[in-house]
Amino acid sequence: MAGAGAVVVLAALAVVGTRTLSDYRSRPLAPDVAQPVEAYAVQLVTGSCLEALPADGEVGRVGVVPCADPHAAQVVAQYAFDAAAAWPGQDGAHQRVTRACVLSDEEVAAGVRLVTWAPSEAGWSRGDRTGLCLAVPTGPVTGSFVDGTATPAGESPTPAG
């Protein structure tokens, strides 16, 4: 009988541990982190600066750095799908996120491109309903696209007007 009780306790601890880990993995980051950190894509928010842009495909973990450090991309907007929405398909999800993404004329002229991240079907089934718009410059930058202070790494920023 004691063995069965131990199994129940272990099972309960496993459920609590899994739920705690899941909550931690989905807790949003600050818009500009104080130090480099590895984070899950679902933790990113508008303002998050990425050390490197991951290869195409499903994104798990990414390196997030302070925006004052050189970085290869930045989350510049988010698209929130309705929590009760039906899965729109991968193409539909990307199309909806893309409509939320806009660059300034100056950013386009500087060669900045947009990359969209939409939930995958597996992520959707786990409750991920956020799409991200990332500004990707032609080379590393420091500063932020969100507040207009992004400049090529190594150059001094000019005041935002």
C-alpha cells in the first residue's frame, strides 16, 4: 500500500513540475533584457533583440541580448490571434501575422527586411496564439527599431526625432 501512495505522490509531483516548467517557458521577457539570455520563442515580446536569426522552420530557443549589444534581429510587433480561434493553417497564420508587420520608409531604404513567425500547428494546440514580426537589418545593429535608435553596430546612434 505504501508503494501505491509513493507512486501517486511521484505522479502528482511530475504534473506540478511539468506545469511549473511550462509556465516558466511561456513567461514573457522584459522588452529589453539586462543581460544575454536563452529564451523560448513564446517568451519574446515587442522590443526583444535577437543575437542571431535562427534558420527557417519551427523556432524553439533563441539568444536574446540587450538592444545596446550588437544584434541580428528585433521583434517589432506582435499579432494576437483570438484565443478561441480555429487553427487557420500554417499559410493562413503567416498571412495574418504578415498583415500586422510594417517597416518605416527609412528602414526599407536601409535594406531592413521583415520576417514573420507564426504559431505552428503543434504550438497552436499547446495554446500559442501570438505571431511575431521581426526586423532583420543587412548587418548587426545596436539600439532599437521600436524607438528609432537602431544603427549599424559600431556607429554612434543619432537622436530620434
